[in-house]
Amino acid sequence: MYALALTLVIGAGAGVERQRLDVTLDPASGKVEGATAIQVDHGGDLHYELNPSARVHRVVVNGAQREPSTAGIVSDLKVGDVAEVFFSGIFRDDIESGEKVGQIHNFSVNAHVGEEGIFLSDGSNWYPQPIDEAGVPLLREMAINITPMEGWTLVASGNPTCQGPITLPCWSWHTPRRVDGMAVVGNRHEVTGRIVETDSGPVGVTVHVPSEHADKSNYYLDAAEYYLKLYTPLIGAYPYERFAIIENFFSSGFAFPGFTVLGPRVVGMAPRSLKPGYLDHEMVHAWWGNGVYVDPSDGNWCEALTSYCTNYGRRALEDGQDAARTYRRGLLNKVSLDPSLDNGPLGEFGSADPSSGGPDRFVGYDKGAFVFMMLEDVLNEGTVPESHADSAIWPVLRRLSKTHSGERIGWDEIQSAAEATFAARPEGWLDPFFETWVHAHTVPITAPDMSTTSVQTLNVVRDPEGQWVEVDPECRHYRLLPHHQTSPTIAGTLGTGAAITVDETMPAAEDVTAWMAEVEAGPSMLLIGSEAIVTRADRIARADDTILIEDGSFTVAGKKWDGSGQSVLHTMHDPDTPGHYITVFHSNGDVGWDRLRFIWYYGKDTTVIWDGDETVLRRAHEPDARIHN
């Protein structure tokens, strides 16, 4: 989370040992009033950034008044000096502008104080933020004291310093190690909690939700307890005393030191919203990103590693190798349907925020996770452990979290930790791997003569009679699939652009179909409703893995579905225009039409079937992977 800065300075700067904040927040006016005491551990000029919505009123150094600097500088400080900066601001961000159909994250909100809730991110410079000569926030210990607010419960970065039951409001927090900022969030919430005993000590888990979602709290408490017990043996001790789960007042999925904020829609979907890659992803950021920090000069690796541990790793841990292969192939399918997703080197990824520049989210999250999957194979020396928990990568991650807690690291430190798995090998033995997959922009195309790096193996199965070749049957190597091998999904239809035909008698509200206005026109087809589908019935009948729509029913993958509340999303390769797709949506009765609002979400599935609002089937059709001579 970032905001515009007051100033950016270059020159020798003071170092900061610790920073304390004392603040009062007023939701009615949006005003924040506060003072910060900054203790210097290295002499020089103290540079800071401040959000444009705030201003400095007074500066005091060791009890002596200083004239506030419009450039954000407190000059000529010595070791041990304490600079007190008094500030205030009104923070009212435009919430609605960042609410986008199909997006979990609202990136328009950085610093907001209002009756609907409080969200002050650690990257928004809502208080004077000490920075170095390059404008990067300094790492330092932090503490905050907040004036109590009746009826409100707030959470801040780090550990609570208050006593008593963990469900009571706490107004003082401190960080157990150096951090680069302080976040504060909260609302008029009901709070539930429990103490979870992990193999490395107790962790308090709290859930903060409005009364209408109080019935969801136990889902989150149970899930958090399970994740803590799953990951602490694999990665190491949880880095904070508490893990708080807070319902935010806008679309969110953000992790901060010791807590996460989730959007109302996600919270309300529990337990469906507790699949791999949701709450577990935000918790594991306590290790990657909020325990071991990203070196901003060397790319954002933490989203890749967190996605590997949760989005992929939890599936492999819980459901085994078949589920792991399905996920790997799903990522290959995703980029093969839209190769433009892979638009730069992994080592240059910065943020999921589209305005941040650099490679897009797919590179930082999905391809990055796949790179760690391939690194795991290298460390396992070509073997596949019976249990994913026995993979050679987990000792590497435990070593990384223990050695670099509270430090900024980059890809070089990750490479060094991985190389230490084989102490007898020379330094740099993984250079070919990291150069190819992190620092270069490498996007191989599946072919019989495909090759890989010197430290990887690539399995190619050849027909003894020379009729066909199958490359990488287990999908362990990042690559683009030939079009005929892709699983057709709505992501392929929308990614190539689509002509949309809608049944004019469709009983769907306008808000259900609003997302269609953003679909670019193109050669693929999206057919909504039986009257639209029947216009292409002959073409659909000639497709592989076809679908049959009849009065009050549909038949797909050899099974007939005739329930009045059942609806279906199904995608096929277009038999008349290779490289393009036909997607259909049909509902047997009026109840199923509401599912239309969500179909864009199912980008990994060939077929999705609902009964009412319950998803009863998700499948990906996997065509023949052989390349025939």
C-alpha cells in the first residue's frame, strides 16, 4: 500500500533506532492528531515523508523548539537525540473508485478515517515516516499509543502491550523487531478469540467482525488454528504474539505485521472463502513480507513464496500429488490461454497494484510460485517425497525465516539458502536456475526438442514406434502449452476477446450482467441462455467435450442434469476456428441465473455446475497431451 509522498530527498541521513506514536483518531471528522518521538542511532539529517493530507505543526529536539521544515527534514541530529514531531491530517480516501467488479483488492484506499471504519496502511505515510537517502523507509522498532474510542476495537502492527483477555480492546502496540511502518485498522466490531498452542509457543487468534457476520467467526478461528499448526513446523515459529483477522469496510486481502484485513464479501462467504490461497495466504505473509522483508532494490519475492506455501503448498500437503499436479497444470493452462500475462522477469515484479508498473500480478504470484515448485524439484534431486511435508524445500524456508527475521533480503539470499542444502557443492551452483527463471524473461514453448537449465531435468516420453512425444507429463516445468493441449475455460474466451450473444428472455438483473460491458470484442463466443446457444447448436455438437442443452436439462461429460435450480458454465474449443473458444451459460430454471454474475471468476474450469447457489461440480477437461508426428 502506497501513497504520494510529501518530498523525496537525497543526501546523508540520520539513522533511527525507534519511533513512538501517540495519536487520537476522530471518525466523525476524519482527523488524526498526534505526536511522534524519533530516537536517532546515527547522526545526520533526519528525512521523513508525510501524506499530502497531513501537515507538521511543531518540531522539538531534546526539548528545544525547531522550525518545521517544508522539505521534511530535521537537521543536524546526533546519536541519542530525540526528535518530536507534532502533526495532524484529515484522511478521507475515495472508497468507491477502487471497487472493481471481479477484483478482491481495492487499491484506492491507503489512509481513511471515517464512521464506516479506519484504515491507515503502513505505506501511506499517515504520520512522519523516516526514510533513507533513496526514499526507502528506515527499519526501526515502533510503538503506538491510541486514545481509547468507545465502542471501537482497533488493531495495530506488532504485538499488543495491554493485559487481560485477548478479546478486550487494546490501545497500545509495539513491534518485536524492526519494521518499516505502522498500520492501524478497526471498526465497531464484535471480537472473539482463542489461544492456539503451537509447537513453538502460544499464539492469540482474534476475529473482528460486525454483528451480521458474528456467525462466521468460528470458521475463521478454526481455520487460523489449523494453519498455525500446519505451518509452524514447516516454516518456523510464528513471528508475532497474535494473529488478528479483521473485516474491512472495502474489498481487501491485505496482510500487515500480526494481522490481516479481509473484505466484507470474502468474510461473508465463509467457509467457501477458506480454500487455499485466502486466509492461509494472508497468515503466511507474517513470515514472508512481514517477518522477513522484501529488499525493494531486488524485486518482490514474497508473493511468489507465499503463493507457493499456500495456494499450491496447502493443496499438496492436504490432497497429495494428484492435486499438486492439477494445480501446476492449471497455471500452465492459464498462461497458455493468455501468454500476455507473462510480461516480464520475475525479479522485476513489484506489486499487485496495477499502477505500480513492472510485470503484472501473474508473474509475481503464479509464475513465481511455479518457480519455487521447480526449485523444490531441484532440491529433491528428481525424487517425489511421499508426503509434501518431507520436501527438501521446507528446511530451506525454516533456515531463511530464522536467519533473516527482521531483515530485508532479495533473490540472492534465497539462492544462498537453497544452495546450502548441498554444502559440498560450489557457491553459485544454482546460478543457471536463478538467472533463467528470476532475472531473465523466460517463456519456453512446449516442443519435442525442448530443453531446460543444467540443474533441472525434463521428462520427455517417446513412443517406441516414433508416432508421438509427450513432454513433461507431470507438468513440473514452466512452459506454454500448444493450443490443442489447453483446457478450454472462460479465461481463454475472454482473453482472446468474445462476441457475446444473450437470450433476450433471460430473467437476470442488470447488476448480474454488468461485467459483460467490459469484455472486449473478439473471435471467441460467449453464449448466454438457451436461445443464444441454439443458434450455434451445430457448431457446438462438433466440438470435443461438447454439451447438449434440452428443455429443462443439460448433458455434459456424459451426465444429464435436470434439476430446476441447476445451471452450468461450459467452455469448448471452437471446431471451426482453431485457437478460439465457445463458452455457454445455461440455467434450467429462474433460480440459477444469479450465478451469471460470477462466471468470469472460474478461469481454471472447463465446466462449473451449480444447484441454486451451491457449486456441485468443477472440472477441467484435459485434452491429449501427446504431440503426434
